[in-house]
Amino acid sequence: MNSRASVSYAISTHTQWVVERKGVVLIHALENRFTRLAYPEAAAWDLLTRNWTRREMILMLAVIAAVDQAAAETLLDGCLEQWGDQGWLTRETKV
Amino acid sequence: MSNISITSTCSRSCVYCFARTGSEKPRYISAERFEAALTFLQRSGLSRVRLLGGEPTLHPQFNPFLDAIEVCGLKLLLFSNGRMTEKVLERLLGFPQDRLTILLNVHGDDDFQSDESCNAVIKVLRHLGANVMLGCNLYSPSINPDFILALIHKFGLIPEVRLGLAHPRVGAANRFLHPRHYRTVGARIGALAAKMQARGLRLELDCGFTPCMFDENELRLLKRLGAVPGKRCNPLPDLLPDGRFIPCYPLADVVHVDWRDDDDCKSIQARMIKKLERYRQIGVFSDCGECPLRHENICNGGCLAAAMMRLRQIPSSACPSEPLARRASAKKRAFVSEISTEPCRHHGVQSVGKQTWAIPYIDQPLSFWQDIQKRWGASIQEVYPPLPHIDLPSGRPPQKTAFLDAFLDNCPFPVGLLINPIVLPRPVDHIAPRVVQQIGRWRETTRVNSVTVANYSLAVRIKETFPDLDVTASVLMDIASPQQAMLLNGVCDALVPSSRVMRDINVFGAIRQAYTGAIRLMVNEGCLPGCVFRAQHFYEMAFCRHVPESLCRELLDKAPWMRLTGAWVLPQHLHLFDHIVDQFKLSGRVTLQNPNKYKRVLQAYMERASLTPNAIGGGPASVLVDMHIDEDFYRHTLECGQNCHACDRCRVYYEKAVSEPADMAFSVTGGH
């Protein structure tokens, strides 16, 4: 589970994925939908599946995407928000 | 088309069977449901009933079902293992022969050896041969279906063969042909197809075959035989005894649709296609998504069930990225997971010395490797196996591979891929894309630690594609000077210096200084430095099917002392390389095939115990007689500069060693 401010995210148990040569395909186990992630978003997904800490993910994403850490954080947060909206991740709001 | 499975009972227990789960209830289709199924087929405009199982002839109502089919005027395709009763055989003989086809699956010659059930199969072939088409499900790359051709001729069978791939049943643990073996199997089918063409036979390929299993010549040949791979993975509604429709057995636990009264084949198929649509995005290989054959609708990515084995999902226990297939058989694989998921360096006893080891694959059961892991796992970096599904040779003759599948599936060590023929058979631009593709496939299924290559350009291509994969410059790249080594900085993560300089510690040290990666030393190959036969020898090894004779034997008969100058180091002398070498490599795919000898030699190197040079499993140029090698003498050969024209020290040492008993001639050096 990776936290962002007061919201934490986890991969939905209904989300299946496949690592392809040039990205990742997310498939919903129950609904008839899928999406393709290209890099660097695919790398962000891969890091997410490894249960790394938010800090570790930002550092690694910065290296992979060849951006500074602030940009990597923005990239990661954008991905998390989008994937949360689309139901690939579940959100938990911390009290 | 639609299949009707009338029973889940079978008289065989094939390891690859994807129909057997024990979950389908009831085990036999009811007479009412069978009658409704015939109506369904007719409403769907289908003129042929395809009966399968289990073994359909085991249904107690089988003969009455045949009566009903005959009355309806339908044709019959019966999928059977041929082990049927006399009563069933008689009924089949009475069925209109122009409407009857029996598809009889056979595994090999052993189907026709001894027992009574085999006699029943032979009886079917004798009496119904003209209606029998043989099929074979390929569940292992070692299956050779050539035996079918002799059976067709002997019994006058339908001049057509149906080949199938054994696919995984999603959620089950049946044996299946892993996609990493597809190319190997494709080549075998290509060879079979050539024989079939010569005999005027036709070939049918069942679902899941992909065009990339075959080369261009093989594809042309298949087309001439009427077999086109690539497009046959569409839901073909199979009606189960319990009244559910499934797209196929491998997907039985993923998708099923219930039968509505007004359904016909097309409406059921449409519902299945809809349910499976999202999974069509993936293929059996990670590069299927970019494949032009997929985009041109020539191939649909192979068997969907095999593709779904690549799916990952967070299980409810929150264990990250566990493949679905592994979850399904977690109990069965529990032990395997225990020994394979942790990095190897956390197990076993640390050897003497800080270096890690690459060791050769020999064809032994898994217990052999588990023992090695237990004893020396902490120091073993990788095992290098033969590469039956990479087009390029590994620079060595073919090896036995009876246990290779089990090794790759459950290997406790990462593997190192050796793609190092001494010359590439075609320009590197032609070869590199396919090699890269095949490495990618290996990585999907196996923990690949490194790739060893002998061609610089190929190394560059591999590194560009897989920056996280260690690339090692093979000894056959012949790196013998610091300036050569510098060229590899940033390209190769490790290099094996040429055997020309292994016994020249000064050059070796200079390479160490020039090179930023790891230095790997082959400890027991034994080749002569700068051998005049080296290119020819390794060419023959890589591209011929036989193990070549030793080309250097005649030369060494004239000057046997030269064996002392070869590329080898005894276990007790490894410490002389400690300041230069990061990794050691044990050779011996040919010379260490005896498992006891393999372990003895490995143990000696791990513990740096004393061995004589004839006991290290060296190649043809190594020392063949029992003699002790004094450390001072060996150290001298590392520092002498190989000025053999002006020195006779090795000759004198050798002649003295062979003329006097070993234990009297020299003192035995101890381990360090």
C-alpha cells in the first residue's frame, strides 16, 4: 500500500496485469475492459506491484524516467489518481 | 462447429489432459440433454456431431446415442483413445461409414505395446482404419510424431494427421507445452511435414499454433499441406455433460455460458467472444502486442489459455505479483517456491574465496541440483543450460535434455544463456532481432542471470534491449589485450579473457586494470593458448551434430609437455588469481556428465582442495596423466611470458612426471 497525503492506494483484487515488452496491459477481471500503459507509466505500475515505499518509488521512477525527483513525484501522483479513478486501484482515506 | 462432451470419464490418465478436473458433474450427459443437443446442432445448421469426453465410448448410452445421430442423418466425428469395447466397435462398424470419422489420439509407439487395451486400439485400426484419422497432442518438445506415418501406411488410415499442442488449463496443473518450446516443436513439425509431403499426406494443425513457431520454408511447406497456423483460437462451443457451454477445456474455469432454449451455436459463440474480448489483448509472448502478424490479423497470439498464464494478480493474501498458474497449483509447488524464490546467495555454504561461480548444466534430476544448492548455493551465480529453443548454437555439441524441462521449471539457480558460436552463420543484422526476441521469451519464464556472447555487435544489441541483463563477453570473443577490454566497457558486464592469456598473469592484470566490469576465469577448459585448431574446433562443435574428434591430438602427441601450458588452474592454485578474478566458470558439459565426478570436481574447486590436472574434467588438450603440479612451477608458467622457444622447463617437468611415480617425483601441494 502506498500513501499519498491522506489517501493510500492498493491494487484492486479485480485488477490483472501482464508485463509486455513495451509496457503493461491492465485487465479487469470482472468487467470487460482493459488499458495499455506505456513507459514510464508502466514502470510506475511495476514499482507499485513490488510493494515499495513511496519514497523508493519516487527515487526509482526519477532514474527510469530520467527526470528529477519532483517531476517523478508528480508523475507518480498523476498515475495513482488516474488509476484510482479508473478502478485499477482502491483508495483508502486515512482519518 | 460445436463439440458435445458426453462424459468426463476416461480410461487413460494422460499427463497433459486438460479435460480432467473432476469438477464436471454429472459425469455422463443425460439422454434428454443429448437429444436437446442434437436439436441444437440442427437449429444451428450444423451437419456433423462432434463427440468428445473423457472417452465418449464409455458413456453407458453410447450406442443408443449413435442410433439417434444416425436417425437424424448427421455425420459423426468421434474423438476417442480407441480403447473401446467389442460392443461399441460393432456399433461403429454398423454406422454409415461415409458419415463416420474417428479421430484417434496416440502418444507414441508405446501405445501399441503389449496390454489388452492396446489390442483394442489395434482392432479399431484394423476394422475401421479407413475412417480413422490419427492425432497427437504435443506436450513436450521431446515428442517425435514421426511414428504416425508408419501407422497410417500399415493400417490404411485416412491420409491426414492432426497435431495439437497441449495447452494449460487455466487454474489447473496439467502438463502443457510451454511457449518457450514452440520453436523447437515447430522445427520438428517442419521435418515431419516434409516427410508427409513426400507421402502425399495432409496435415491439420489444431488451435494455438503460431506462425513464429516456424521458419519461412516450414511455413511454405505447411501451406502446401493445407495447414495454416495462427488463426484457430476462437470459441468453439463445447457442451459439457452438466449443460454448460465452455469455449474450450483450457478455458473451462474462466468462462462458461448457460444454455438458453432459443440458443444456437452462433449466439453462444457471440456471448463467449464478448466475455473473452479483454483477454484477446495479450498473446503467449510478451512481444505479441507489437507483432506485425497480429496487426495484420494473420495470427491472434496463440492459445488464449497459454496467454492467460502470463496474467498476474494481487491475491487476497496480498502476496505481490504471483502468476495465476502458480497460485492455482500453490500446494504442488510449495517446495519449489521455497527453494527458488530466495536469491541463491542466501543459501548454502560459502566457498573458499570471494568469487561467484557459473557451472554447467548436465542432464540430472532436480535432486542433483537441490543437493548442489544445499552445499554450495551461496557461491553459485548461475547454471548454463543447453538452449534448445534459441536458433543459434551455444558453441558446444547437443546435450541430453531429458531432465531439462523439470530443471527449467524448478531450477534453484538463475540460468546463464550461452549464445556463442565462434562465427555467426549470417550477418548480425539478420540474426540479432530473433536472438533478442528469444532471449525475451526465456526471461518470461526463467530466471535469466546473464547472456554470454562471442560477437561484439550482438552484445551491443542485447544490452540495448535488456539494459538490466548482464552480458558477458565469451572467451570466444578472444579478448587478449587491455585495449580490446576497453572496448567492452559499458557494453559487457563481464568478460572471459582469451585462453591465450590465461597463463600470462601480467596481461591478465593489465586487462583487469583496463576493464570496468567483472573478470570471469574458466578454470578447467584446458585448451592450448592460441591453439591453431581453435576456430575449426569450435566451428565443428557449434554447427555439426557430432562431437568432433580432438584436432590437437596429433600435435600434442609430438609435444605432450604443451599440455602443461593450457588454460587451466587447479583448485589448490585458485588463490593465485584472487586479486584479478571476480567470477569463476567451471566447464564440463561434455567432460563432467558423470554426476559423481561433477560433484567431486565442483567440491574441490569450492573448497580449493588438491586435484591433479587429469582429474578436473578438462578438454582434449588438458593433461591426461596423473601428476602433481607444484605451485612454484605453476606460478612460473603464469609469469614466464611463454617464451617456450628459449625454455625447456615445462618439457623437463612433464617428462620427469611421467617417468617417475607421482608421489615420489614432486611434493604434493596442500590446499589454501
